[in-house]
Amino acid sequence: MEFQEVVKKRIGNRSFSDKQISEEDIRNIVADAERSPSWANAQATHVYVAVGETLKKIKAEHLAKVNNGEKANSDIPTVHRQNWGEKSLTNQDQLMKDWKDFLGDLTPFVNSQKILYDASAMVYLTVPRTAPQWALIDLGAFAQTLMLAACDRGIGSTPAHEIVKYPDEIRKNLCVPDDEIIAMGIALGYPTDEKINFFKSQRLPVDEVLTLKK
């Protein structure tokens, strides 16, 4: 695809088919993501991918924890929406209103989270605990490049806190050492035709996010 097409086509998919992503595609997607910028070429981001039986175990453990009402304890603590500031809070509130208007109610949205979107592959991005905060900027660039590379191959994605809110299940099943922060999770797969996959979140007008001074 042309770059503009990829950028506009990539949205957060929350329902995937049982079609599996080939190991070759996974390797090529990660290889593309490695071309993202890195501070002084530190390349601190490490990639763990769960597929097959490993992913089934993670999904089962995740669902059990959600159903038992277990509290999230992600490696990077979440911040209450009220603490994001008025502008961001307004945008977040608008998102949930748009989701409810689009789906009728939020049940499909909530249910898709519980089952980790039925993804056929789950990507976890980590950085060493000793790495400076700047490493998270690199990780974000890596993640975006990875998702665009997946989209270019017809593979959908969605990044979500839900994926990393129980780090113990990830460490156990993927042997992630304690000295790495599980910073981000990305679901990958081939999107279904379910309505939930056709929601496109709003973005602010460019003039609201851009200051251009001549």
C-alpha cells in the first residue's frame, strides 16, 4: 500500500478471525519495526510474541482474572482520567460516548477486552527497568511502526492496556525476566466483519494540535 493509505486504514481492531499469522510475517513485521528511530541507537525495546498454545494459556488466565474481578497491576501504573487534564479528559469522554452511540451499548466492547479480542498473535514490548524514560519514546515509535507494517500486510492491530494489565500471566508464559518492564501490548490478527471493527475514533483538527510560527 501507499503510505497515506496505510496510515488512514490502520484503526484499532477488536475482533479477529481464527486465521493464523505466519511466522514469516511476524518476523518481517518486527524487522520493519526495528527501522524506527532509537535514541543514540540504544535499541532497548525487546519483543515477545505469543501465539498458539502459549496464547491460549494467557487468554484463559486473563479471562479467569477478569471474571474474578482481579485488580489490574500493570508494570506502568495507570493514571485516573481526571489527572490527564481537561482537554484529554474531554477527548476520552467523547470516545466512550461515540462507542456507545456506534454500538448501541458497550457490552461488545467490554466482552472483546475480556477475551483479548480473539487475537491470533499477541505482541508484548518491554524495556529494561534500568533504561531511562526516553526508552519509552523509542518503544512508542517501535509500536507504531510495527502496527503500520502489519496493516501493510492486511493484518489488523490494536494496542490496549487490557493486554498488559496482568503482567504475571505474561512473565510466566513467555519467560519475561523481572528486570524488564512490560510496557505495551498489541493484539494482531485478521479482522472479522463484526461491527466493532468499523469504528473509527475522532481526531482533533490539525490547528488544535499544531503551533506553527513563522
